[in-house]
Amino acid sequence: GTTVMRMAAFDADDASTDNALLRYNILKQTPTKPSPNMFYIDPEKGDIVTVVSPALLDRETMESPKYELVIEAKDMGGMDVGLTGTATATILIDDKNDHAPEFTKKEFQATVKEGVTGVIVNLTVGDRDDPATGAWRAVYSIINGNPGQSFEIHTNPQTNEGMLSVVKPLDYEISAFHTLLIKVENEDPLIPDIAYGPSSTATVQITVEDVNEGPVFHPNPMTVTKQENIPIGSVVLTVNATDPDTLQHQTIRYSVYKDPAGWLEINPTNGTVGTTAVLDRESPFVQNNVYTALFLAIDSGNPPATGTGTLHITLEDVNDNVPSLYPTLAKVCDDAKDLRVVVLGASDKDLHPNTDPFKFELSKQSGPEKLWRINRLNNTHAQVILLQNLKKANYNIPISVTDSGKPPLTNTTELRLQVCTCKKSKMDCSATDALHISLTLILLSLLSLFCKSF
């Protein structure tokens, strides 16, 4: 008695006469199963209605869910003398979610190695509903046995299978077996008089296989603070690694894995790390005062397993670098009006308080006349000033720089001063080959040449 669709025919004759008085009739039904008369058409209205038990309108038991009805419309009120027209009515039996999904077996088995992730088993289900609909598509959930959230299950969209995966590596030493209870439902809700039964749940028994795991360092990374330049053979620390395979009786041996500067060694038995060279904070292998080395812990399993530990050594500064002076060359015109020759800077590879403020000093000048002096500008810079114009020549000015370390370190550097001839804004230093330290030495040289000429 359910109306399926309405047929409507049109007749161009006068609607007030029998020539346009139409009556409808079903001429043919395809297919004819499960009954040749699945539908009835109201001869006057053209409404097609169902005339069989709802049990016969079961999509899952039908030969085909598609029915084609050849409908005849006849004028003259359906009398034999009437003219006819036909049309085909196509009726599709839509699916309802009247079948709950059911696992193909009550219990599934899976085996997984500890430490491994990924799909471990596919759970298969059957569902008689239409595969193209949400009444067939399965949704899986783990309802028991997963307190650590180590497992997840997702639906394979092509096969509708449940793909059970390990998402957090399992530990054999904690538990060698796991039992999960899995439930399957449909995307669409079931019709009211259908419910999920015991076959919509299944148990998965998971066996975890033992694997030889690498030793683990505690802590990792390891940190320690040491002064640079400690004596060779000094103990840095003793590392500690344990084997997670507690059910196996294994020994651990240690070795150096990466020691960029070659400063360290490790006792293979007890893990004591010592120095084989001087630790230098200023080394290019040290970054931000930290030297990093890697060590291995290797167990006695078959095959052996290896763990890696990282050691960070923070090096405290020692005043072991003399300050350096820059620049070491300066040029000045022999008739210069500005006798401030050059600004010198000092730098030190050490850290405060072993660097600036620096002390700048001139080594003692020979001869009665003072040709230059040095004035400190700030903690790191000083200025060399000539006290008079000098003749064209090269002069070496010894300058000592002392840092603020305790004890302080001093470095003496010679500043090479070239006094050049300057004409028309061009500086000519080509003939400044003679070395002049003081005016007295210049006079002595000239006097010697004068005497030889006689």
C-alpha cells in the first residue's frame, strides 16, 4: 500500500469528452520474481503502490533491486476502442541498514616484535547491506584491553577490513601478551528493530616477541662541567648504561663513538671517561663553551645490540691566551699635519674576566728623543701618536698589550710604521726600506756613511 511513484499521461483531445478520459494499467513487470505482481497502479490517478508483503521487498534476497514496469495509458475510459500510449517506470529498491556487520570469526591472532609499530592483523567482517552505502561501511573501535593506547584500528576503505596497528612500541619485559576486544558498527545507524549482536564483537590475542634491545644510558644526554687545561688523565665522569632485556643476563662494554678532537677515552668495563689530551675551550671543536662526544654501550647478545649516549662537557675558561694586536701596519706622510697615526685594537680568545680592559704600553725607546707615544682610548683600543714628523723610512714600534686575567698575560707586537712621501694626494712608500727605531739610530747611520766617504 505504499505509494512508489505517480504516472501522468497527456491527451490532446477535448478533455470534456471520453476521447481524453485516461485509464492506466501495468502491462509487464521485469523481473517477475519474487512475485509477478509486486506493484499495482491506480487506473484513474496513475499512482503505483506496493501490493506484496514487506518481507518480499528485501533488497538482500531479490534477484535484482531494480524493477521496470511497462505502463499503458488508454483513452476512452480504458475501453477496447481507446487509443493507447506506453511508458516505462523504473523502480529501485533502496537499501536500509537492516543487517549488522558480523566478524568472520570470534577470535583473531597476531604476533609482533617488541619495539615495532605498524599493522599487525586485518580483521574481516561480513555485511549483507549495499557496499556502496554507509549501511555496509564498517567502523571499528577497541572497547577493552588498550589502557596505554598502544593500539589503534582503522577501516580499509576498499575491503572494509579492520586494520589493527601498534602505534606505541610494545615492551616484552612489561607484557608478553595482550588481549583486545574489538567492536564493529556501521557508519549509518541500524533500523529500530535491528541491534548489534555478539557477532559484532571479536577478541584479538596478541603475542609480543622478545628482541635484543640496545643498552640505555642514564641520563642521556650526560652533562658535566670542567675547567679547560685540566691534567691529562683526569677523570671526567663515569657513564652508566643498563640493558632493558631484564630477562636475559648480559654484560655491557663501552667504547668511544665520536670524539671530534680526540681528547677522551673510556674504560670498556666500568665506563669511566678520562682525558687523553688537554681540553681547550678555544678549540674549533667547542661550540658555545660545550664539547660534545658520543659513546657506545654494547651488550653481549647474539647479535649484540648497541645504545648511544651523548656527553656534553661545559668548559670553564682559564687565562691561557695572550691578547693580540691589530692592525700591525700603518702609513703616514712625512709632512703630515695630523700625527695621530693609527688606532689599535686588542682581542683575546679568553672570556671575561680574562680579557679586557687591556693595558697598552710602548717598549722603551732608545735615544734621547721620544718619537711616539700611545694613548689608551677605551678598554680595547689605543691610539699611536707621533711626536714629530719623521723622514721617509720604515719604523718598528714595539707595543705590549696585557689582559686582565689573574695572573695577567702580556703579548708584545711590533707595529710597522711606514713614513711615506705624499705629493698631490698620492702616497709613495717605495723607498722606505731602511729600518728606523729612533732618531739616534738615524744619526748614527748617517755619521757612519759620512766617515767612510773620507
